[in-house]
Amino acid sequence: MSRRYATVDLTTRLGSVVLPNPVLTASGTAGHGHELADHLDPAELGAVVVKSLHAEPWVGNPAPRVHATPAGMVNSVGLQGPGVEAWLEHDLPGLAATGARVVASIWGRTVEEFARAAELLADAPDVVVAVEINASCPNLEDRRALFAHSSSATTEVVDAAGAAQRPRWAKLSPNTAELPDIAAAAIAAGAEAVTVANTVLGMVIDTETRRPLLGAGRGGLSGPAIRPVAVRAVFDTREALGDFPIIGVGGVASAEDAVQFLLAGATAVQVGTAIFADPRAPARILRDLGRWCDRRGVVRLEELIGAAHG
């Protein structure tokens, strides 16, 4: 698919990274990306954000890890992954062969672990266009110590990720009233974009056992249920930061959902939970976004970005 849909130029810019369109996958929802090739052409998307990677292999949380909710899902997968080196050797080549632009998501329990993961990506091929710093994932054991709940801690991990030697995006948490300030701290530390926002902390209790259903107890709520929260978070961040690049994520399941985020101030959007129900969702949303713009006489994507602010 061209970056233009009929008369619409969907090109978008996230700092130094120029993408042909604003529709990306969300980390953790498309595996390592090459799995999508059976359902869509990954190269058609703006970029594929892969599952978050630790410097070392990570087994994740105990089962059960996922539970469906009326308008989404709660998960506590716990960032299971092969580690950066194994991903570079075994997973990235298949994704790169599709022609996709790749964003590597990294995480760590300490600043040093973030730095080590970033260092291992320094020699990655150019197909890896950016690194998304997952400072906000709520799937870890201690959810009271998220990096993304502290401006100083966010500064440290964004700075540490500079070792990757490519553009940095900071994925932030909606579970704090200080989100705009933390986003500003990420920018000051060198982030070229902020991803707003990760899952909302939640819990499901088994009424028969009278205990939390997920193996890790708490989990992250995603899907349409959190979309109004995420749109508000993007709106607030845009209000605070001006036209700095924001990637909106949280319940995007249709072109109209994507447009809400763009109007709130997002420069791009990520599709996540919708992929579990429909692996073709990102391609469908991209196609329908072009049609939505065509029908309304929108010529360039930038006409929509932040328009809700008047």
C-alpha cells in the first residue's frame, strides 16, 4: 500500500523517523511481528512494534495470564521473551524479510538492565528504526515501583536507552496524575516521541476460589474499555507539550477510534488488543482511515493532528 490513499497523504513524522502512515502495532500484541505475515503485509503498516525484550531471556509470570473482560482483556503475561540477542538472531530476520519498519521495545528491572538491552541493539540492522522504552508495563511483580510513575526514574531509563544509538520513544503509564510532567522528563532526556499510554491496572477475582484469577494477581486492562482514558491522556499530554510527537494507544479497533486519537493530538496510533480478535485489524484500520479521510476531503494527515484543541 502506498503512503497515499487516493488523494490522502498519510505520511507522519515521529521526531527523526518518517513513516508512510500512522498505523503501528502495539508491543506485546503481534508477537515478534513476522507472525502477522500470514494475515497482512507488515510492510504496509507504519511500523511493527515487537514484543518487549529484556537483555536476557525471561520466563514471565505464572499462569493464568490472560482473562477476557466485557470490553477488552486483563493480562499478566509478565514480558516473557527470548532476550535481545536471541531475537536479533532468530526473530528479526523473518520480520525484516517482509520489508517492515521495526521498532524494538525494551524493558528492564533496573536502569542497568535497560542500558544493557539498548547496548545489544546498537548493532541491529537499519530496519530497526527506533527503540520504544517500556517504562510503564504493569505486568511485573512490583507495580508500585514503575519507572513511568517517576520523572527522575523515567529520565534515567530514557537516558540509558541512548546506548541503542537510534531514536528513542518512551512508553508511559496512564496510572499516574503526573503523566504530562513525566512525558516532559522523557523529552528532556532525549525521547523523540512518547507513547500514551500503556494498560490500566486491573484485577479479576474468581468468585469460587475467592482469590485473584490471574497468576500474578494484578494485570493490565486493555481494549475498548480503556479508550476514553487513553484519548484523554493523549489530549492532556498534547495540551502540556504542544506539537511534540505522541503515539496514541489504548482500544484502537476502528478507523474512527484512530481519528479520535489523532484529533486529541497523536501523531500516530498503535493497534493492540484488536489484533487478538482480528489479526488483520491494523491493515483494515489503515484502509478505512484512508477512506474516512477521502470522504471528508482531508488531504493530509496533519490536518487532523491536534484539531480537537481548536
